Amino acid sequence: MGLNIKDDETVALVTELARQLGTTKTGAIRELARQRLAELDAQRDDDLQAEIAETTAWLEENIWPKTRNLRPLTREEEDMLLGHDEMFAS
């Protein structure tokens, strides 16, 4: 598999990076790709954690206060809501 870079600036940047890292151009590109992929993974993780926190805050503010005074469901009510009563009906 080959990679043919035809952009002079990119070639110059990779050449300089390889020189400073003491590696080949291929090694420099590999290292950059690994670093960037790790950054993207970390960003996705951060985004997911932020979304979870936002959803939790919304639930705490808008939903959970309305459920504080509710009694627990009976087994029969739970089965009815989940459709289990229909599954086992003869």
C-alpha cells in the first residue's frame, strides 16, 4: 500500500517532523495519526460525558422531583406496564 503526497508544504512539514523526531517520514506520519486518533477518542469521551451530565441535570430538574411522592408499583402493575400480563395470558 502506498501513500503519495503531492503537496510540497505537507512533504516539507513531514520531513521536518521526521528529522526532529529522529524517525522516518512514515514513522512521523504514523505517530501523528496515532496521536490525532487518541485526541479524537478523548474528545468523543468528553462529549459523551458532557451529554450524560446534561441529561442527568435535566432529569434531576424536570422529572425526578415529580416522582418523589409516588408509591412503588405492585408486581401486577409492573407486569401490566411491561406487557408481561399479555405474554402469559391463556
